[in-house]
Amino acid sequence: MEIRATLTGTCIACAGMVGTAMAQHDHGDVIIARTAAGQLAVEFENPDEPLGRVDVPAFSGWIGDEPGFESIEEDEPDEDLYMLDPTANIQIEIVNISAGGFAVLPPDFDVAVDDFNTSKLGAGDTLDFGSPAFHVHYLWVVSDTDWDGSTTEFDFQFRVLDRGASAYAASDVYTATFAIPTPGAFGVAMVAALGAARRQRR
């Protein structure tokens, strides 16, 4: 499955929580559920949330927190998607990340004080969500320091795991594809500080 998002725009989207399954889809996050057979699965229908340019003393590049990940809030039998048991302990395993400067950062990363190189996550690392209900936004980043100067699309491959007593089967591997503007098309606003623009720490 391919998910497409674009790392352009002028700010980091900060949409709030939503209350129904349909609203979850409209919100654009990756919705995590299980099938009737007990396999984890995701649904993603609105991948076009904009991400923005950041230039501060500690970091320059593209950064944003959409899409996030949240547990499904209502059963959807027509889609073979069902709510997770409270005993589930959900993780996202990073299967692969494209080279060229793309990285994932923890949701509590503070660009003003935290070290980018020691905080970034890569293949084999996990994003830990715990038991449902959860709604977590990690940070998607292309650093000027690491960027190779030519790559404009980056793949994030992942699967969903359950480490809890519910013991759901692992999901298939999904691919999220992110993009930044092509060289010479960097007409994006510079954000003075990420702390004022990014999602509140949860």
C-alpha cells in the first residue's frame, strides 16, 4: 500500500482530535485497526497535509507531524476493520527509510534543544503507541545537513505489531512516500521557531 504526502507549504498542520470513524478518515491520519481474522491493518484516505520549512540555529530543513497514527474508534465491518482490544500493545516497526536525508523524530523532539543526530529513528527502530485509544504524531524530517541535494521523494516502510496479550498478527508492510519541492522551487516561508508551529507534546 502506498501513502503519499508532500513536504511543502508554510506551516505544520495542527488539526485536533476527531470523534467518529468517518472524521478520522477526513483527518488524514493513519488509522490502525484489526481484521476479523485477527491481523493488524491500517487505513489512510487523506494524505495531503502540508508540512513546512524550518530554519533555526539548531536545524534547517523540512519538518512536520502529519500524518499521525491513531487507533480506530468505531468498527467498520464493510471494510473488515475493527477496534483493537484494550490488552493490545501497539508498535510501528520501521522496515526501511529511503536514503537522501529523510528521518523520523520522536513526538517530544524539541528542535531548539535536542540533538537531531542522536534522536532520529531508522530501520529496525519502533514507534511505541501502547494500548488503545492512542493518537500519536511523530515528526517527519528532511535535514539540509543530510539531504543529498537531489532526492525529492522519500519512502517510509512500516508494519504494525502487537506486543500485548491480544497477540494480533503483524500487518502487511505499508509504504508512505513523502516529497519535497524540486531544487529551485524552494519558495516556502521560513518558520521562526518550531516550538510555536508544531503540535503540542502529548
